[in-house]
Amino acid sequence: MSVDTLTIQTQQVAQSRITDLDVNNIEFGKIFSDHMLVSDYKDGAWQAPEILPYGNMSLSPATSAIHYGQAIFEGMKAYRSAEGEILLFRPYDNLKRLNLSAERMCMPEIPEDIFMQGLEQLLRLDAAWVPPTAGSALYIRPFMFATDDFIGVRPSSNYRFTIFSCPVGAYYGQPVKVAIEPNYVRSVEGGAGFAKAAGNYGAALLPAKKMQERGYHQLIWTDAKEHKYIEESGTMNVMFVIDDVLVTPAVSTTILDGITRKSVLQLARDLGYKVEERKVAVDEIVTAHRAGKLQEAFGTGTAATIAQIATIAYKDEEFELPPVESRTISNTIAQALDRIKTGQDPDIHNWVYKINL
């Protein structure tokens, strides 16, 4: 499906920076594509979007997003098929979740035509930035923030919506070590944990840094009331395979409804695996490991897709998991998901959106 109802004025760069890109050595989030989409909300309506050269924005020191945190974002990827096509994965789900975040943060929703046609035209223009190498993709960052130059605690009257992109390789180059966080919390019931709000990530940086100083790549968040139940792993949803059953915490107001999470669970069911979405106690994971029943653990998210967990630390113990190469369920799903995203296998769930070049 293609969206062709909106006129978007475009200012192209005089000289592309594509020659700066080494497709065989891409660092995550370090080099950005040539253009960005920008649309401003003022006088109660979204203004006509524009595509501009990627560059800095001029902001007032009083910009309300800086002071009061009205800022949300999404993460998505475009892939290049063997035939050279550019394929987006579940973009309408990103739009839906962006608008869910906007509602929670008291911000205006993004119209579908601005999001989808803007995205499509931006990717047509920057098509050369979608890398052809296996395991790589073009990471796409839509975001919105409040732009009132006003010092006062109230919802902003003005906002800016922007989409930019950057070619990326693997987020984690190896299986990760994680530690269960016993003190800090990511979110509480009734809060904004289900939204992709900037403040959620800012508040997570200190506990994550403390874990990294102890030698762990990331942490596993637990519930705010008792630190008894597992919620997420760092910036990812988390899953376990216990006695051949794929188990993951059910989504709630404290857990992000991950698009990769939903895709993994659907593929697991398609492949005939038993899936349980429910509360997962820390003690259950420890007990399963001691009984030899914890076969796999991994995070899911747009950046990492599936990030295998090698070690889980809890209190003063470290629990080593089986080698990644022996993990049947996560490896099978990861391969199936990759083949769908890159157009190698049939897309029976209509997840893939092809960009007409």
C-alpha cells in the first residue's frame, strides 16, 4: 500500500555524505542519512511537512520539552531485499504506538498521512543509505517534542515532529551478561512505562551505568512494589525458555508493548511452540536454572532484534545459560523473523511494507 495524498516540499542536499559510509563496518548510531522530515504543530493543527537536509535545529533556552519532558520517540528499521527493494517492518504499529505515547504525554497525535507518506518519501530520497550487507539495516527514528518557549508547567501548545535515519549494524556483537536490579525501578503502575517517553530512558541511565561498572551489559528490571517479578531487560522486552515453553512477562502499564516482542510471540505460535504471557517471578527463573530447565533467555527489541543472554546475575550468584548455538527456539525464530523482514520468506501476517522506488 502506498500513501500519495500529501504534497511534501523537499530541499535536497547539495552533496550526499554517502561516501562516508563503509557498509562493512557500520557503528550503531554514529552516521546519519542525508535528509530528515519535519512538521510543526501550531494553532491547533499540523502544518505541511517538509523534507530538509539533516542538520541542527535552533531552539530557545525556554523550550518546554527541555524543562518538562514532553518528548516521545519510536524506533524502526528498513531492510534491503536481495532484489534491491526497500522493506519496512510493521510501520503502522510504530505509528499506533507513537500516538499512544502522545496521548499519555498530553501531546497531539500524528496524522497517518504525515507519518506514512513522509516516511515513504524520505526513504525514496535516501534509498542509497539502506545498506545491502547481511545483518545491517537503516534504523529510523521518528520523534516529537514540545516547542513552546515558555517557563510554566502545562502542556505545550506547539510541537515538532521529525524523522531521521542512520544505517546500523548489530547492536550487540555478542551474547550479553545481565543482572537483576534489586533497588531501582523503571516504571510503576499508572505511570508512563508503556510509552516510549524520553524520561523513561533518562531515568534508566544511572542504574544501567552502575551495572555496567560491575561488568554487565544491561540489567533486568523488576516490579516497583516488591522487586519480585521480572518486567524488562534494559531497553528490551525479555523472554525465557523454561522446559520447552516460551515465557515472557505480560504487557501492562509498566511494560512497553514491543513490536519485536509481538512478532516473536506470533512466530513462536506459528512454529508450534507453547507460549505463556504472564507474571514471571525472579525465584521461578532461579529455580528453573537450578533444576536445569532454563534453556534460553533473550531480549527483544528493534535495535537488537534478538539479543541472546549468556549470564543472569542475582544477588551474589551468576547463572550461566546454555551456549547460544544450542538454543533451538530463539535461533529458529530469529532466522524466521530475519527472512520475513528481508523478503526471503512469505509474509503471511502482512508485516512488511514495500517502498515504491
